[in-house]
Amino acid sequence: MPDVRRQLLEQNEGFSTTTSYEGKNSSEDRRYTITDGKLHVHASGNTSWADSRYKSDFVADDDQTHRYLYNNLSLLNQDDVIQTKVVRPKRPPESVAAIEQPVTVDQLADPTANASDRRVVVVVAVVVVGVVVVVGTLAYVLGKPAWDNRMKPAIERRRAERAQRKATAACERMRTETRDDAPAEG
């Protein structure tokens, strides 16, 4: 068990809290007590069955103790608790020659900057623009037949079905009106 948990348990000897749970078919009361540097739990409850009352006493394991201390930290005595810091090892110093510096916009705008650096950036920009144009064109050209072959027929079919339903409904209304207007035989 980490030192901080052990210290919190020792400093808060005798501290106790109670929780209760009530569900549709069961209820449970728990009493948590810190004694002898351990978290003791007394649980009692029942379920919807007539003979289902239970009681249990146990010592909480490390995970349960951690959760309990974390959830009740504001209620516990935290005076003189060990504060540990995570210390990360420092990276060894690197030689300046081993570090490559990328070319920045300021260096490109500088008239004294290397001309080959500017040429490289211009070539990369032209290649990127060319790739974007080619990919966009291919997406449009290859996507258009898919739209024309799959989507347009489906849209046209739905429109035809809708028109057919409207025509059927209009015909049904006319038939109903004609039947209602007919004189009663008798």
C-alpha cells in the first residue's frame, strides 16, 4: 500500500461514514470505519425474497480503500500528508550539430537566405497544389458516374412512386365523392 494511503488511514483512526442504497428489489446499508490502519466495511441489506437478509463484515482491499479515500478526501484529516512529486529524468544534452532546424518563413523572406531553400519550398508548394487539383478532378470525374448510375435512378424512382401515390389518392377521393353523391336506392 502506498505511503500516502497508509498515512491517511493512520491519521484518521476511528473515522466512519455510512452509505445506503435502495433499488427496486433490494436495499443495502454500508458502514465504513477506519481502524488499525485498515478500512473495515460492515454491509447489511435485503432483497425482495422473504429470507434474503444478509450481513457481512470484511476488510477492504487496496482498490476499495483507494476509491474510498479518494471519494472522501475532503472529509479526512490531511495534515502533514506526504506530498510526492513525480520526477522525470532529464534528457541528456544534445549537440547543436545534431539538431536540424527547419526552414521558417522569415528565413525565406530574408534576401540573404539560401536560394536553394527557396526553390525547395516553391517546388513543394507546386507539387502540393498539383496533387490537390488532380485528386479533386478525379473525385469529380469518378464520382459523377456513380451519382448518375446509382443516385439519380433512385431519386427518379421515389418521385415516380410519390406521383403514383398522389394519383391513387386523387382517384380514391373522386370515387368516394361519387359514391356519397349517389341517391339512395329504396
